[in-house]
Amino acid sequence: MSKLPDDTPQPDPLDSFDEIIAAETDRDPDLAVIEAGSRTLRTQGGPPQADVPARPEDPEVDRALREVEAELATRWGETKLEPSVARITALMDVLGEPQRSYPAIHITGTNGKTSTARMIEALLGAFELRTGRYTSPHVQSITERISLDGAPIPAERFVETYHDIKPYVEMVDARQEYRLSFFEVLTGMAYAAFADAPVDVAVVEVGMGGSWDATNVIDAPVAVITPIDLDHTDRLGSTPGEIAREKAGIVKRDATVVLAQQPVDAAQVILRKAVEVDATVAREGLEFGVVSRRVAVGGQLLTLRGLGGEYPDVYLPLHGAHQAHNAALALAAVEAFFGVGAQRAEPLDEETVRKAFASVASPGRLEVVRRSPTVVLDAAHNPAGARATAEAIQEAFQFSRLIGVVGASDDKDVRGLLEAFEPIFAEVVVTQNSSHRAMDADALAALAVEVFGEDRVQVEPRLPDALEAAITLAEEEGEFAGGGVLVTGSVITVGEARLLLKKG
């Protein structure tokens, strides 16, 4: 199951790329221009984008944030795990149990967690509750992980929160066999920031698994479990049922479980856990679900069935059937939080629900960042996510020729990911991101040749060169012929591409 990590400090892979790319973007930050060979990639003319914070404009704040990032990078990264909540429990104890000062909605699953969290946050905010959201990994800025009222906390507040809890972190470090990890410290920061705000409700995404995840020191009355598939099999288990056993660990006594459609063995495990702790279960397809959906400009129009009835004409500005199902989960979770279907008979206000969903954005999830040709970013990093993305691309976009840019992590099922994309990519440009976890471009190319054939694979180890090559291939279709580019394979690849192709 889980491997005991060595105690060699590792830099966090999700914080390294901004320094590597900074020399490129600093040359013309106002236009986010990246010189790539003989060509210039520009972001002018693209659609409005979701709010993702850039580096702080104040040099002193930027320096302070970089110092915090550097200190966090000396701790175990998120791929180094010791399956225990002992250290985070000790930290919560010396901080005065901040996670107990507000209710929470806790989210686990394999895919869709962050998008679902953002939808839940939007719904709660629309009903005038002050929210805190903790999600991972980040797309571009580490400050994205901790949000208040729908916006990442300012860099100044991030730095202040770190320094506020740092003495307590060092106290716990001195008493434990292993120091607190990068993710454990960030979790402590999030819970402390939410208590300090204070928030009315926290929306918390599990980092990995559930039972021994650092977030699981929170006692949430609502647990959301998105679809479970094979990922992190070396740590969580080799079947959906084994993985579900870990993820069901977030279900607390007398809670409500909002359950997405699952493989049979995963559903059985979760239902058994619910019985053990007297939890109520709301199941997608039975108690709630998607009644209908149709493609609309910039997204889709839904009718959702919640725990309190139907909600028609819900516009969601995100693409794909998987996002419609995430919306159904989010709606049921918020209804459960408000007691709809239990203490409360009437449904939520329909207009407020519509307003909330219409405001949702999810950076790096089928996000269009450029036009002529269209460049789409999607953080799919496992076969299940890739299949959902491929289906959504075919439904939402009418590309005559789609070029893939793929940079993946070495610890993923990369062959399965490539096989999922093979039917929709005319050609694929393989590359690698700046993470130490990145699969070598040549090794990725060897796999891609087996899946796509040699004539459909191009290798560009540097991401700027890969983007240039893919855009050039897409432009061969002509300005109005419908060529497009999909950048995918890893959250890190998408984050770096986003930084290269647009401001912020």
C-alpha cells in the first residue's frame, strides 16, 4: 500500500516552475510574450480567463513569498508520504484546534475534486455564507490553494499565515519522528486562515486518499466522493474497491455522504462504511443527478435533480458531461449542508442556484487560453480523466484537426493516458515540464510512437518549443479551417503552459 519515505528533503514539484520560467516572462510581462525559437507566442485576442494570481507586483512581497516557498520546499513533497495523521493532529492541538471552529464539506475521489469544490464554494457564497476553500495542486501560484470568499488569499496574507504558525510547526517537528510535510504545513495554514477569517464553512479537498490524508483531522458533516478510478495505485490500492477503502475514511459518524456513480466494488465499500458510522447516503442516479444537458455557447445548459427537487435551466460555463455530474454532486452537497431532504423540505432558491453555477470557473480544466488557432488547457493526468476530456473536446469543439501537447509525470499510467487521447489527436507533440517527477521527453516519445505510430509523434523537450510546434501544425489547417491544440498530461504542464500563453 503506502511506502515509508526516506527523510531526504525534496523540493515541492509544484512550486519550481515559476522560477525556471521567470527569465522568459520577465522580458515582456505585460504581454506575456515568450520567444520560442524564431516565433513569438502571444495571448492577445483570447477569451476572458479565470482569476489566477500572478507573482506579487510589490518586490518585497514577492521576495517574502519566495522565501516561504523556499522553506516549504525543504520539506517532503506531496509524493512522499508516511500514512499517519499523527503529525497534523499534533499541529492542530498546539494551534488550538482551528479546524473545529467552522463546519466543513470534505471532498475526495479520483477525478473532479477541484471543480466540484469550486462549484460548492460558488453555491455557498451565493447564499451569503463566507467560505474558505482548500484545494490542491495549484495551477500557477501556491496561494491558489487557500481561498477566502472565492478568491485566493493575497500573497501578504499567505506569508503572514505561514509565519504565524511557523513556531508551532517547529515545535511539532522537534517532537515527531518525521518533520511535517509540505502538504501538512499547508493544511495547517489553511485551517488556521479559515479560523482567523473567520469563515462560515470550509470546502476542503483531500490531497490523496482519505483515511490518513492530512485534511482528515476535520470533522465534516458532509462528505463528497467523486468518481473513483485507478490512480496512485502504489499508495492507495490496485482496485477501485481497495482505493475506496482509503477514500471512505473521510466519512464521519452521522454525516451525509454525497456519492457519485461508482464501480460496484467501490460503491459497496463506501456503503458499508456509511452503515458502520450511521451516515446518510445520497447516491447519484437515485437521490440526485443530471436530468438533462445540452451544449450551449461557452458551456452547457442543465436540468439537475437535487435532494429537494428539480432545478431547470442551469447554465454551467464548463464543458463536458463530467462537469455536469460534478455540478449535480455540488448541488446535492450544498443541499445536504442546508438540511434539504432531511430537516428542511423546500429546495434551494432556483435563481440563486442559477446565479452561482453561471459564475463558476475552473482554471486548467478545458480552459481556452488562445484563439486562431484555439489552444485549450486540460489537467487530465490519468486514463479516466483523459477519457472524460477526450469526450468533452469532441462534444464542445468542432476541430477539423487537433494537435496534442503532452507532458506527463513519470509515476502515472502514461500509456493509458495516451491511448485515451489517440482517437482525437491527429498528431502529438511530446514534451516535459520542469518537475523532477516529469517523464523524460524521449521516454514519453517512445511510448507515444507505440500508441500513435512514428509519423504522428514529434519530440520537443522544452515546453515553449512544444507549444510553438503544435500551434504551427494547427495553423497548417488555415485560419478558418478549425485546427486546434490541447495541452494536457499534468497539472504542472498545464500551469506552465498557462503562464507561457497568457498573463498571470
